Amino acid sequence: MVYRFENLETWKLARGFVNLIYSTTKLFPKEELFSLTNQIRRAALSIMLNITEGSDRQSDIEYIRFLRIAYTSLEEVIAGCYIAKDQNYLEINKFTEIYSRSELLGKKIHSLINYLKRQ
């Protein structure tokens, strides 16, 4: 069985983004495990999981609502990464990679929202 969300390019990008965030935050100091590390990871998970949950909603309006939540979670990840960069937990090249991937994912989320609005 293939679930609807598994075919979505947006979901696939979100999945890769979660993996990037998890591998990156493994390098954060242990004292951040239950604060910044956890917060950034939960926000990244929220992106992927809201895309998933929204894909099976009964209306496009509901789906759009979940996609907007996913997008705001994406913004939360980036804000957390700024904090990590400012605290020297995150090197500039890794921050740039995360930021670049977030821009692509954000554009895909907005494209999907716009597509659903036109339906």
C-alpha cells in the first residue's frame, strides 16, 4: 500500500530536511539536548508530520491549514538555527546548507498551497 503523502515531492523534501536536522543537532552540546536541540527537532518533525496529516484531509481548506502550520514550523527551525549559529553550535557552512534547503522546502510548500487554492 502506498499512502498519498509518499508521492508528494514536498513530503520527500521534508523527510530529507528532518534527516539533515537530526544529523546536525547530534553535534550540539549535551546540555542543549532538552532545550534547543529538542525544540529544533520537534519543529522539523512538525513540518513533515503536518504535510502528512494534511494530505488525507477531506477538504483543500483543511489541507492548506496543515501546510501553513508546516511552513511556520519551518520558520521555527530556521530561528532555532540562528540561535545555534550565534552560540557557535552551528558552523556557517552547515547553517547555509540548512537555510538553502529550507528555502526550497518553503517554496514547495507555498506552491502546493497555491495549487490547492486554484482547485
